[in-house]
Amino acid sequence: MLPQRVEWPTVAVIGGIAGGFAAVLRWHDDLPTPVVVAALAVLAAWYNSLQHEVIHGHPTPWRRINTAIASLPVGLVVPFSWYRSLHLAHHRDEHLTDPSLDPESFYVSAAAWESYGRAHRAAVGVLNTLPGRLVIGPPVLSARIVAGAWSALRTRPLHAAIRIGRHVAGVAFVLAVVIACGIDVWVYLLGAAWFGWSISLMRSFAEHRFVDGGTQSAVVRAGPALSLLYLNNNLHLSHHARPGVPWYQLPALHARLEADAIAATGAGLYTSYLDVARRFAVRPFVAEPVHPGWAASAD
């Protein structure tokens, strides 16, 4: 449901993101390259969080304005129109984590697992650790987008071609601005397209786990900086419970739902992202990547 008024805290976030990018583009020559890369990564991840907010109908009552706010492919990889459709499909909570129905699931079906070779299975295992998700997650995400685009071209060629054309035009515009401002393309790719998505993938890493009889959505407690960066989407159970609630109202909703206690008996309650890193730096997030529902049906 769209908001009945303009949500000014989100408008302030838009201003912060735009101002941050403008500052990097203007003063990058005066900053060390690692600082530029880090700033681009944080700003791109913040923009990813803003795109997620827009998908759920924020910050204005007008969808066209909201789409215009979030459709520029700052992170280069994901077309906003596809992100919107895939993420709304992900919010069919009865299908959460099912790899055949949840497009954001990192589980696999039994048939897919059987078809994987040794190297592919090893890559899946690495991807299920936090360092692996941060390092190879962005290229895997890119590969998924390319595969999805190819599949869409075969099933709905005109519709897919229009979407792809818009995205390519957006990417060309972003890179043209980057080049015109004198930032090396590799610096932008490393910061916004790789590390920016790594930061976003850190948020989503532990969000969902299959739990028989419990909630599939987790909670990661975070301090003010990361909560703002992720627009409180780390309170993921509450977001799935009320996906139309704006980010700045989620903490109060979270408290009313007593969501920490619910998450602790289900998909998980983590005290911080350091807690997530400590648990899954080496050990995979899911010991068996085959979704339990698929594994049971294969028996």
C-alpha cells in the first residue's frame, strides 16, 4: 500500500545519498583511492537499501516518482524492474527459502544438487560462508541476472529486450558521468559494483533459514550506523510481518511484535553482524544446501 503522504525521513536519506555521490565525484582527486572505493561502496549499498524501500511503496504516494528515484543502476548489476518483481515474489512468505518459488533463496533443489559437479558443489559451500558471500557473491549475483535475462529473452523477447535496453542505457549513463568526472572506471566498479553489493549481501546473508514449524525470517541487531545503512532491514522478521511499514517505524513495530523472541526460536537472533561473522566465517550458514523440503520429497 502506498503512503498517503511524503515520508520526509526517506527524502532526507535520498538527499544524503545524492550529496554523498556528488561529493565523491567532485573531490575524489583530493582523496586516497582506498577512501574513494570505500565511500562508493557505502553509498552504493545505501542506495540498494533505498531501492528496497521504494519497492515497498515509499516514500511518496506516486509510483512513477518513486520509480524515478530508484531506477538509476548505481550498482550497475541489477535492473530495478527485475529487482522489484523478484523481491515482491520473495515476499510470498509461504514460499520463503523454497528454491523453486523464492527467487532470493540460496538453497538448491535435490535435482540441481545432483547435477552439480565437484567444483560447483565446492563453490556453493564457499558461497554459504560469510567471506565467500562477500567475495564471490557479487559475481554470482551478476551471473544470475545474466541467466535470468537470457531466459526472459527466450520466453518474452520484446518485454525483456525493453527492460535490458533501459538497464544498459542506465549503466551507460552512470559510467559516462563517472568518466566525465575523472574517476577511473575500475575504481567505480570495485567500489560501487563489487564492494557495494558485498555490503548489501552481508545484510541478506543470514536473513532466512528453513525452520520446520518456526519463522523463516531472522533478526540481526545492529548499531545506529548499520541500521541507517540498511534502513532497519536487519530487523527482517518485522519487515516481513509488515512489509509496508517505512524503515523509520520498524524499530517501534519490532518492539511491539516482540520479534527478537520470535526470531530466536526460528530462523535466528544475532546480536550483531560480528556475531554473524564469528559463526559463519568458516562454517557454512546451512550445513546442507539442499532445501529440506526438496530433500524430503526426493527420499
